[in-house]
Amino acid sequence: MRKKRVYSNENINKNLQDMSSKNIDTIFRELDSSINGLSEIEASSRLSFYGHNEIISEKRNPWYIYLLNSFIDPFILILLVIVFVSYFTDIVFAPSGQKSWITIIIISAMILVSVILKFSQEHKSQITADNLKDLVPTTTAVERETMGKREINISDVVPGDIIHLAAGDLIPADLRIITCKDLFISQSSLTGESEPVEKFSEINDKHVNKNIADLENIALMGTIVVSGSAIGIVLQTGNQTYFGTIAESLTKDRGQTSFEEGVKSVSFLLIRFMLIMVPIVFLINGLTKKDWLSAFLFAISVAVGLTPEMLPTLVSTNLAKGAISLSKRKIVVKRLSSIQNFGAMDILCTDKTGTLTLDKIILETHLDVLGNENDRVLRHGYLNSYYQTGLKNLLDIAVIEYGNEKGFNEATKIYERVDEIPFDFTRRRMSVVVESENGKRQLITKGAVEEMLSEPTPKS
């Protein structure tokens, strides 16, 4: 009988570390799979058993939950209490001929406008955000018995599947690499590091207390193959992946925004003020006029007067207007209260890794040591980036693209690469040796400014 593997956030690290140190044949036996993959019947059975390979960090609530949540607002609750009390004072206990629905109708209309604006905007935004995920279905190459390699939707991947990876592919689940060739994977979505890391298929014997992202033979869901190719076996899918646990932890204990905290503090201030003022007004009027019903009605009027009835409507209207303005720029706002946070920003800082940007660097100018623009500096930088044999980073790509625009690609016809000194953590520089048509050789070295200006480390 198949036993469903359910990992918690605490032990998923250990589970992947253990898989990293096990022999591939052992993993095949544990997952009841082989290098030829699963049969269609077995894959369908596992899909029903494990569920779809999807990250479900928070489920979409039914429409009525959004509607009820729209009423859970301090000001709205105060207005509802006032409507409830006004019904008894203006209708039930009011003398015949003095019954009035005006207060109830006006306050109820304000409540409805505020609630409908908040409900419609947040519910519609949630539907739009969910639909965006289905616009471009992502596929992956899977090996299946009798059918060979074929493309399937990533959501249909199950534990035990054999996955074929190539440059540009998204890792569909947590994989143990079986075989690979020059495999470099970008893990910026998980670690924030822009530099791709090289992965291998060898067993990792020194896995204890090692970060999951540093396991050489484990490819994590959500990362991207930059170059090379590989074959891997699926270990875990969906929320049971490392990426799934991160997504799940991000949705827990979501704190209130500064705007929500401000509204809450003002609401409680008004409530405390009413709890003090209304009984005092009631007692003073009751004791002086001896008409306790009139004193009660007057105290309720004071409570109504202390409450800013239009505030919830004005707040919801302004937040909805902000959400609509952003939607025209193709930005989906799932929580109306976050609009205020956007408006409160003076400076927005993002990183350079590409997780929030285009993963692209653009070279704007090239300067010599005196701070002057110098084409000779650009030519040497271009030749270094062009002729290095290792994986080119974003800076190298930016230099090459800018150099091509300047016509420096002609320099590759004049210079040819003779040798290369790769980067190492002792020298902390990377160099290429080029030779011109007339036999002149040059050593072009690049590195951080402080390293280039410092003296070379003597050899021991």
C-alpha cells in the first residue's frame, strides 16, 4: 500500500539532504520508479493520490466570505450598532407620529456603499489574479514507459516522474539529478543570488547542516536552467516542495498595514470616548429632567454625532479609485488597504538579482581611472567578456551588447584568444590573453576595483 509522504517545514531540509546522499538505485526503489519513468496508469493513480503539482498557499474563499469580511471593519461595526439602536429608539419606542426611518436609511446606505465597493474590488481582483496563473500553461518533458519522452503540464507531474531538462526550462518540482552535462541553474527566486550555480549528479557525502540550495545534486522547484542539460527524478511536488513551504510561510501571520492600524486605533478611540460620554450624558439628563427615555434618546444622538458616518464610504471610495487607476496600468491589487502603502512610498528600493526586475543590466558609460570616457577601456572589457570560456554573467552580457552597438565586434577579427586564467578566490581576478594580427600579446584582467588596485597575493 502506497504511503503518502507529508513533510513539514521543519523536516523538509533533512529529507532533501538524505535524498542527496542516497544512491540513485535506492531512490528508484523508494519511489517505485525507474530510468524509463512511470506508466500512464501509474502516473494517473499517483496524480489522484498526491494531487496536482500546484502551490496552494491560500485558497480562494467563496464570494460570501469576501462579503462577510467586508463588514468586519471597526467603523462599519460601529455604524451597524448605531443602526440597531436607532431602530429601537426611532421606530420601536418612538411615540406614534414621531417614528422616523431617515437616520436608519442614511446610515444603512453608507454601510452598503462602503461594503459593496470593498467587496466588489477585492473579489474581482482575487479572481483576476487566479486567472492570470492559467493564461500561459507551463509544460515539462517527462519520460513515460512505452511512450518515451513527451510534454505534459507541470501541474500533472508526480513523485517518481523522470524529467528531462534543457536550457530555459523551469524546474517543475524538487528533483534529484540522475545525469547532467554542464548544468547551471539560476536560484535567484529562492536565494536572491544572481549568479547561476553548477549542479552535478554525484552523491553528496557532506550534506549535514548544508543549505538546501547548496546541495549539488538537488534541483529545487521554481529555479531555472540557465545552460546545459540534465535528467532528474521527482522527489516531491506541490506544497511538499521546498518552494511550497516558503510560499506557505509567507502567507501566515499577515500583519496589518499602517493604514489598517491607524483606522483601528481611531475606531477604538471613538469607542472609548462614547463609552465614557454616552453614560455621563444619559445620567445627567435622566437625573435633571427625570425623563429617562428622553435622556436615553439624547445619549444615543450624542453617540451618532460622535461617529463619522461618511468616513467608511470616503475611505472605500478613495481606495477603490486607487485600485482602478493601478488596474489601468495592468497592476492587480488584491487588498484595498495596500493602496495606502503604495501612496506612502517616497523611495522604492529593489535588488539587482532579477527577482523583482528584468534580470538585465544595461551599460551606460565606460570610464578610465581618471573618470574620463575611454573607448580603449571598453574595447579591453569587451575582449575579456567575449573570450572568457566560463559562464557569462549579467555584467559580461551588458558589456558585449554595448560593445556590439559601438562596433567593437570587429575587434574579434583582429584579436584571438591565446589563453585564460579563470577566476579563483585566492587571486580574485579573471584574465584572458589575446594576440593581435601582428603578434602583439596582451593580458586583460578584470575584477573588483579594490582587487585590481591591490598588490597580487604572493605565492606560498
